[in-house]
Amino acid sequence: MQTIDLNSDLGESFGAWSMGDDTAILELVSSANVACGFHAGDPAGILRTLKAAAARGVAIGAHVAYPDLVGFGRRNMDIPAEQLTADVIYQIGALQGLARSVGARVSYVKPHGALYNTIASDPVQAAAVIEALLRLDPALKLVGLANSPLLGWAREAGLSCVAEAFADRAYTDDGALVSRSRPGAVLHDADLIAQRMLRLVNEGVIESVDGRVIALQADSICVHGDSPYAVAIARTLKDCLHNAGVKIRAFGQRQPA
């Protein structure tokens, strides 16, 4: 049986400002990347999301980021390696404490936004993030962009990695994500997205923004929780995969129950 993980970025509301529908998304995904307060999320809101994820048996990951609340973590930052390592340790540790308080645990780390894109190919910042996981808990899995150099660097350092594809993002011919500054970078057609991801699961390929078919092997598919179409996309995608006989299961839990 084919299996795939579905993940989403959650816990990103801040005080009176609401972002996404965590409750609805948690009914559809198998893994939740929960904000750690650097790019989004406040402690009480993060705790609510963790409790809801734990109640549904959804795997929990630390969605670490640059310290960039104003820019939602999507602005590039030239942070010294020592500081970046400390920032990542700090964020994971905070989420681990909150998760333990609701009987849950953090099993993986997925960087967010600009940090995610930077470490996919930047050896200096990638090494700083890898060092953070090695110091804190080498058993934590690292989620990174499928086909990126990051995954090789992390595995060489002894970490387990999860290759990720994005359901609602366009790809360049070399397998990178199209910049959000370009038209068409974010996809909104739920049926088109579902068919693209079904082909990815079955054939290990995806069509680039320029029409080129590229090889892309992924263990997990992300649906961004901050999109106004997130719930509809996740539901359509899950139904499409289910109807095709693909099992939705968190990575690391691949065997049928």
C-alpha cells in the first residue's frame, strides 16, 4: 500500500490576530508543524494547537524560524551561526515544554519560510541548524526540501531526514520553489493540486512552472495552513489520495495499524 504524510503549518495565530483554521486542518493532516513564537504564535495559542493535535494523534514538529514576527519569517536574515544554533535550540525547547504539558512530544523539526529556503542550499546556515538538533536531541527528524543539498548534509551528520514536497507551490526546473514574488508561485486550484500530488506519489515526478517534468521523491506533502484555501485544498487532496488507495500516515509510522 502506498503511504504519504500530509503536514501543515499551524499555531500561527498571535493574540487577537487569527491565522488559519487549525481545528479543521488537524482533522485532515497526519503531522502538524507548530510555530514556536519567532515568526508567529503566542504561548496560549500554541498550547491550544498542541492539545488539539495530541487529541487527534497527529504528529508534532517544531516549526522554527528567524526572529521575524513583523515579516512572518519570510525575510532573509544573515544571522551568525552561533546565534542561529541557539535560536533553534531555544524554539524547540520551548515547544517541547508546552507539548509535554499536554502529554505530547515533539518528534521532528521543520524550519519555516526564509530559513527553510536558505538552509536548503546554504552550507553555513544549514550546519547551524543541524548543530542545534545534534546538541538538543539527535533523534529529532529534520524536514527539508526534497532534492535539496540540506538532506545530504544532515544525513552525513547523523540525522534522520524527511524529504518534503509542497502541494500548493509551483516549482522551478531545478526543483526549487518558485519565489512568492513571482505570479503563479502559489497554487489555488484544489483539484489541480490533488492531481499533481497523486502523480508525485505514484510516479515520483512533478511538473515545473515551465512545463518540465522533474523527478521528486517525497516522504511528506505540505499544505500551507495560512492560505484561505487551506482547508478545501487539504480535504480535496486527502480525498483524492484516499480514493486512489494511498494511505495518509505520519512519517515514521508507515506500517498499517
